[in-house]
Amino acid sequence: MNLLIFTPYYPPHTGGLESHAEEFNKHLANEDFVITVFSPQLPKNTPEKQIDNKYLTIIRYPAWEIVPNYPLPKFWSLKFWKLFCALYKQNFDITISRTRFFFSSFMALIFAKTKRIKFIHIEHGSDFVQLSSKFKNFLAKLYDYGFGQLIFKFSDINISISKAVQEFIYKFDKQPSPIIYRGLNIKEIDNINTDTTIQQKYPDKIIIAFVGRLYKWKGVENSIKAVKNLPTKLKKGITFIIVGNGEDFEHLKKIAGNETDIIFTGNVPRDKAISILKSSQIYIHSAQPGGGLSTSLLEAMYCQNAIIATPNEGAKEIIENNKNGILINNPDPQLIAKAITALVRNKNLIHRLSKEAKKTIVKKINWQKSIEKYEKIFKEILAEK
């Protein structure tokens, strides 16, 4: 079976969608499933063609970002059209896209319908895009009700990566949308060492972490305010490390002000982010509605962080309050501060919650089981007339 997968980004570009796509491909690609990935050439120094093995090929086309983290093809580039048109000369059984608000999903729809092959969409979002600009939010919503809705309605099946995503899809299209949770590359995470430099630099302090794109819907602003408003004595015993970049980066740094115990790392390679999580004791998942199932949250749980989480981005599907984390109703700074205080004052609670968090991931998050579900769907789709 030959699969053509359109992705908005692909490693070495970092993010939860990127790691999901890469791990999915590596677990699926074999003599029964030959995969071609069509993705933007971002960062620009990545190779145009990359052959991971004889069953997995990545083709990257010239692209640019019209706004941060929203790529578009360079339509004026002859190379883009040559690469895109070359796809029509190959025989694919199924076309797959990821996340309806990226233009790559619309390209996948066009390709599938003109080529007359099956089209499967994997959705990662659970709400309309929320950015700092109201105008951008308006445009994003218009896009969802236009192109996004077309993706959902004209796919042969929409696959949800969480229940929250499924509920969002059903606002646009009522065809059944099976939920398939992602897995984690456990062995890869196990082989990454703890960042001992953090422990050496901040001895006797509790390290709190966040990893992800710095956008409004991530709620990081509220986490910063929560840390800043902690009692001075309590605040002296913690360091909050924020890993990632995005349109809110400078805005968040201004909110943090002169707080020496709020650290911004900017973008770092994935293994570095994991090593930071391994050196942390607490992880704050302060998301508003928007994402499907946070990869960083799952990784933080496996790295044995005590979790403070809102229900959003799939957290309520994986976190059970006071059993494997602390679930708060919303990203209100006072609620976050209250949860931080409870953990910092009770190290036994940190130990118990972090231990249970890892057990949850080992039990529930498994690529082998997920891939078996995908394979079943692929075969059923091709069997349909």
C-alpha cells in the first residue's frame, strides 16, 4: 500500500504535530506500507529529498511563512510545481493530511480528488485558532468555515487524536470520527540524559517546566503571573523554565519582567527539551481550548513530573485529579498558584503524582496499538467501493 502524506511541518522542525507525524511514519513504514511525505522545506537548510529507509521518503518543497508557524508553498517557484506535479506520476492508494487549518491539508484534498484516490484526514485541533491578534483569529475562523470545513466534509474519514478533537470535528461534519491516541518513543526518551547543568545551576530548587509553542491558547501568560504572585519565601525555592518560541515570546518576556527565576530558553532541539523535562519536578499545562492532545504533556508525565493541568488539549482524558496530577478548571493564575503551592509544600505529593503519571503513560500510550488501529482503517477504506 502506497501512502502520500501532506504535513505542514516535519522534523527537524520541532513541535507536537511534527513528532506525531515522524513517529507515526517510522512505526508504520514497512514492506506493506510505503510512505512518501510531502512537506515544506523549513528550516531552509533541510534536504529537498530525504530517504529514511526504502519504505519512507520525505520530499520538501520551497516554502515561506506568511505569519510565524503558518507555512505556504512558494507558488512562484518552478521547483515547487515540478515537485508537486511529479506526485501525479506516482501511484498512491491513500492521501493523508494533518490539521485542517494548514494549507497542506487543502493541497492533500485537491490531490486526492483530482487523482481519484482515498483521502484520510488526521485532526490535531480541538477549537478555533486563538492568537494574540483578534484580526488573525477572525481570519482563522473564516478559513475554518471555508477550507477547513471542506477538509472535514470531503475526506473519506476524519481521525481524531483525542475526544476533544472528535467533539470539534462533529461541529462541522457528522460522519463517524474514530479516536486514535498517539504513542511515544519510550526507548528514545529513555536514552536521553537528564540536564544536570540545570540541577547544578539551581541547586536545592524545585524546577517547574513548560514546553511548547508560545501562543495565546497555551496559557503561559497565566502561569507566569501565577509564579510572580507567589509569596516571596515560596518563590525563592523554585525556578520556572519556559521552553519554546512563538508569536507571544517577547510579550511573555515583558510579563516576566525582571524575575530571575523565570527562564526562557527559546527553541531547543527535542532531545534538549526532554532532558529539561527529566530535570524538572513540576510541569504546568495551562492550555486554553485549541490543541488536540499535548505531546509535551505526555512526555512530561513519562519523565515523572507532577502535573498541574487545565482540562484542555486532551488533559482531562489522561489526567485524573489528585491521582496522577492536579486538574484545575481553567488557567486562572490563582488556581495555578494554589496548585504550585500545594506541591512545593508537599514533596511527598510531588513524588506520588509523578510516579502515577509515568504509570499512566506506560499503560495507555502505545504506538503499536495505535498503528494497528490505523492499519485496520486503511484496509477498510480501500475495501470500500
